[in-house]
Amino acid sequence: MTQKRILRLILGDQLNSRHSWFQGLDPKVTYLLMEIRQETDYVKHHIQKVAGFFAAMRSFADWLSDSGHRVQYLRLNDPDNRHNFEDNIRKVIKTKKINRFEYLQPDEYRLDRQLETIASGLPLSSEVTDTEHFICRRNDVKKMFHAKKRFLMESFYRKMRRNHHILMENGKPSGGQWNFDRRNRNRYDGNVPIPPPKVFENDVTPLVRMIENTGVATIGSIQPEHFIWPVNRNQARLLLDEFVTHRLPYFGTYQDAMTTESWSLFHSRLSFALNTKMLHPMEVIHAALRRASGNVKPRVEIEQIEGFVRQILGWREFIRGIYWAQMPDYEKMNYFDHKASLPDYYWTGETRMACMRSAIEQSLTHAYAHHIQRLMITGNFALLAGVDPDKVDRWYLGIYMDAIQWVEIINTRGMSQFADGGIVATKPYISSANYIRKMSNYCDHCFYSHAIKTGDRACPFNSLYWDFLVRHRSKLARNPRIGMMYRTWERMKPDHQLALMEQAQRNRAHLNDL
Ligand code: FAD
Ligand code: SF4
């Protein structure tokens, strides 16, 4: 009888040390991880993202070896690295005389299809296994909203709370409400000091040198001797602990606030650790819930905890479900037929608009922006300016530490660009300077004036906002959440309307100069 030799593939975002695969030692199994150009080059990534993924993969491979597992790790500069999954897998199968191939279910559509094709073309048996990471199954959201035009996060979230008994008491939501948004979402007023972001001091210098020497094109900057992101489970747990102790108490209150005083405020910055699966979403939720009881100090108010749980149990799982319900058609959606190029300052931060400058500069420096910066600053501007959603998508997919297509594309094309025509959001998330002024201190440092609508110093968001509504009237006027803005427009004097349209036209013709 031939001896069984199994090859198990682990992708860079499958670093789940608590997976059942790793619970026992099996000498028949070799684990394969690879750094390949296929993955570094499908979009131009932030240097911190490439370094972070590779550092976390290497650390995971070390942990596997130290635990006694057999590991084959292909580095980017290994001479026999073929730089794509198929060739590398076939080569290892040949050299190690493998007779069975196993892999974990990929979260990205392109890899799901690719690995399915590879596995079915191999002359040996193969099996795909769940990553044991998400709370829902891939198709649960699709089934729940079967035959419905819209996917409603709120109904999904309530079902998740009931099904998993989270923040529920006797069948009712804890605190008597499903949602505490009305008490949350304040502007940051400076009353509460913002703790400095919890950062690590990982030295990734050799890794960065290797990435540069192999010619991988990247964006953004990095301090390789002080790499700030968690690269293993221990660090990810430390980040989680720091979050629930110092930031969770104000998470809900300031979740929509933006300030030049801090690039991450009270946000958790856990998305990279979650998306690489170093942390499980349920352990993150339970770490937050433990703060509600008062047994672990400090005790945190329910509105803060609910605001956070909603992001993980609600939004994160929901977005993933929509991805699997809508791909691959979603990638091509462009409801408004937008065609403009992405302005150059998305790559440099060099603009006179203070809000854009701040959000883009911190993205280039830290590979991070929090949700409202992504949605209401850079996303809002791209939508108002009529930028082609393909270009917007590529930017978001490249620049953020946590950007993996399953979560990036639904947030970008759907939530932010409304390119899906309303599958995920009930209205386009657009605003003039009013909202930005209300939720941030950006306007205090700006060349433009938030209060001026036309002229050289007029905030570009103001005229672009009305221009967007006018251009897309046929698609939006009947939307109950935005339709009333057309009545405000009708009440404006015709010469004011004309001046706004002319101002917007000038802005759109000279987007790069703003
Ligand atoms: P926190 O504010 O602390 O929230 C806690 C966690 O909740 C996050 O870590 C994340 O896992 C989850 N979460 C919160 N909002 C969302 C959401 N809308 N969708 C899914 N999960 C959510 N998130 C990504 O992980 N990867 C992306 O590529 C990504 N691209 C985005 C693009 C746009 C245009 C927008 C508007 C949002 C995007 N998001 C993305 C969602 C969200 O902005 C980030 O998850 C969040 O900013 C990460 O920072 P944090 O960990 O500090 O989050
Ligand atoms: Fe942004 Fe306009 Fe405020 Fe300047 S004035 S920070 S461009 S919203």
C-alpha cells in the first residue's frame, strides 16, 4: 500500500492557529505557505500591507514548525519559486511525492475559482475545508434575503443577536434597545483624552529589503525597524486587550468622529488581525461583552459595547454574505456610469482640501483610515466627483492594511460608491461640507471655507454635492431617504442654482487642482 502524503495549502489570510487542522500532529501532512508575485502584483499594495502579510505568514510558519508540524515555506526571493499557486503546488506535489491535496476555503472569489480549477486538474484526490473563522456560512445571507431586491443589515444583525444569544435578555435586546446610535456618534470635543495608538516595534527590515530588491511596486511609506501592526496571535491579543480596556469605553460615542489630533481615535485597529484570521470574531465579541458585566474592570456601558458588537457580528458578517451572494457580477457594477479618473492627490495627499489631505496622508503613512474617513471623506469625494468605481476600488484594495476583496469591494462599490444601485446601502453616502464640519475639525485648517458655496475659496464638496444630485435626479429623486434634497434644490433661486452648477463644472474639469 502506498504511504499517504498530504499537502495542505495555507493562504496569507488563513493564519488561524486554532483551526482543527493544527490540533494534532500528523507526519503525513506538509503545510505549504508561499509569498508570490501573483499576490503582490494583482493591485499596487501599500508597502506595510505586503510587509505585514509576509511577516504574519512567516511568524505563523515558525509557530507551525515549532509546534512540530512539517512546513514548506516559499519566500519571494527563493530561486525555485514559480510565483503562482498552480506551478508551486504542482512542483511541491512532484518533489514530495504527494498523493492528496487539501486547502482551506478562500475568501476571495478569484482564489476560490482558481483553487477549484487547480484541485480538479490534479491527478490526485483533493478536499476543501472550512476556515472555521466566520460566524455565518458563506451562503446564509443569500438564503436569508432570497428573492429580495435589498439586503437589510438591521434584520440580519437582529437575527444574529438572537441566534447567538448576544446582548439578549429573556428574548429581548439588552438595555431595551437594539441600537443606541442616537446616544452615540458625537463629534470629538477634546473632553476625553485619546490614548496614543497601541503600536508594536516589529523589525521587518530584511523583509522590506527583499520586497524592494525583487521589484514589487508598492505605495505608501514604512518604518521597517518599528513596524506597528501585529504580526502574530500574541500581538493581536495584546491589541484586543488594549482596545477593550482603553478605547471601548468611548467607541460608540466617537465612532463617527474625525480629528487631526489622532489617526485612529477610539477605533480598535483590529481589522488586519481579524482579516488574516489571527483573531476569531467571536473571541473579539466576547472580549467586549466581558466588559459589560462589571467583573472585569473597567465596566463599559452597553451603548459602547453594542456599537462595537454591531460592527463585527453585524456589518462584517453581512458584508461577507453579500459578497458571496453577488460575485462576480458585483465587480462590474457602475450604476451612475461614472468615468472620471481618480485625482492624483489620492496617491500623494497633495491637495488644498484639508479633510482629504488628512485622510489620504494618514492612509499613506499608516495604511489605515477609520470607517468615516473612508466613507465620508475619500469615498464621498470620489462619488461626488464621478470617479470610475473600478479606479476607486483599486485604490481602496491597495492602500489599506485590511483590504481583502471580500470586504473591500462591498464597502467600496456598494456602501461608498452606490455603484450597485442600492443593494447594500439604502441611499448614497454623500455630503456637503456641513457634515464634515459637524463631525471633524478639518475645516478649521482648510484653504477652503465650509460656509462658502461659490468662488475661489468655496469648499468643493458644496457645489459637487448639488451637481451630483442634479446629474442623477432620474435615479435618486424617488429615493425616500434623499428625495427631500430635491425640494431644497427647487427652493433655491435660479441664479444661485446656476452659480453652483458652474462652480461644480469648474471643479470637475480641474479635479487635480483642488
Ligand atoms: P473599528 O471601527 O474598530 O471596528 C471594529 C471591526 O468591525 C473592524 O475591525 C472590522 O472588522 C469590523 N467592521 C467595521 N465596519 C465594517 C464594515 N463596514 N465592513 C466590514 N467590517 C466592518 N474593512 C476591511 O476590513 N477591509 C477593507 O478593505 C475595507 N474597505 C473599506 C472601504 C470603504 C470605502 C469603507 C467605507 C469601509 C471599508 N472597510 C473595510 C470597513 C471599515 O472601514 C474597516 O473595517 C475599519 O475601518 C477597520 O478599522 P478598525 O479595525 O479600527 O475598525
Ligand atoms: Fe474639507 Fe471643505 Fe472642510 Fe476644507 S472646507 S476641510 S474641503 S469640508
